[in-house]
Amino acid sequence: MKTKKTVYYILMYLPFAVNLAALPFLPDRIPAHYGFDNQVTRWGSKYEALLYPLVIVLMGYFMLAMAKLGAKDEEHGKNNETVLLISGILILLLFHVLNAYSLYTSFVKAENLSSVPLDLNQLIFGITGVLMIVIGNVMPKLRMNSVMGLRTHWSMKNEVTWKKCQRMGGISFMAGGVIIIGIAVALKGIPCLLSALGILVLLGVVDVYLSFLIAKRN
């Protein structure tokens, strides 16, 4: 657990060090916002590159708070805290990649994201798919809690129902991750975004219904 927390804090604050080191090499004006057409809608000061690391730190502390809250729901062991820390590490890694992408577009002053070799939606959902596979693999270890997992009115019925729902939800999450990775490889731009979001919504509906069936049988 101590090693995981050390890695976690390093990932929280590393973007500040990276962006501060990159700051002298950035142009004075950088792309600050893009529209749905991938065109720059606003230019900003290069010091705005420090805002993303701030968001990462805030997200990191939010996930730590969730881990502590999940740990309180577990009388014995630290399964919930461990799973939530692993999930937090994965989310921070995703933000690291997005921060690197943002730095690159700032360096080259990309006016159109379509000119960047790697499509942003492909990048986001490709990594999201990998995260879903990893998180789905550890979901069955979760004990009943108020923070994370397949939490529905029916899955919270009792411990037996909870365990079966997390096992089923983990399989569903991993399958969804594989599908989303496939979408990220095959599609770009808005089609990639809409298809991946559609899969996530479908997974949510299916998992809720399956939790109802599991609770009904138990």
C-alpha cells in the first residue's frame, strides 16, 4: 500500500515539474481551447499550461478522498482502498497522456487538431479501454461500499448479491474496454466519440438490468 501511495503522489505532482520545465520553451501564445471542428477558438498565455497540472492535483486529492471513504465501509482488510488507489493511478496516467498531448499542441501551435498525427478521441478512448480492462479485472475484489463498483438498488441488497454483481460487472467492464479499444483503432473524430459513448451508455443499461436479475434470483 505504501508503494502505491508513493507512486500516486509522484503522478499527482509530476506534471507540475514537467510543465514548469517546458514553460521556457513554449511560445508566448498557445492554443487554449478547440471547438468541435478541431479549430482553435481561443489563444492564451503560455502560463495557462500550468492549469492542467492543477486540475490533475485536484483530481488526485478527490480520488484519495474517495479511497478513504471506501475504506471506511470495509470492516476488515483494505480491498476497497487498494482498488480505488489503483483506479486513481490509472486515471492520473490518462491525465498525464492528455497533458503531454496538450504540451505538444502548444509547442507546434496547432491551429487544427486534424493536422496532429494522433487523433485526440482515438487517444482518449484507446487509453480508456485499457483502463476499463484493468479496473474490470479488480472489481470483483471490491467489498460493499458507497463509492465504487456496480452500485445499484439491487446490487446493494446483500453481500452475496454484491459479490455476484461485481463479478458480472467486471466481466462487462473488460468486454466493454476491448470493444472501445477496437472503436478507437477503427474510427477517428466525432464517430469515435459517439460510438465509444454509445458503448458506455449501453454497458450502463445492461449492467443495471443484470443487477436486477441477480438480486431477483437471490
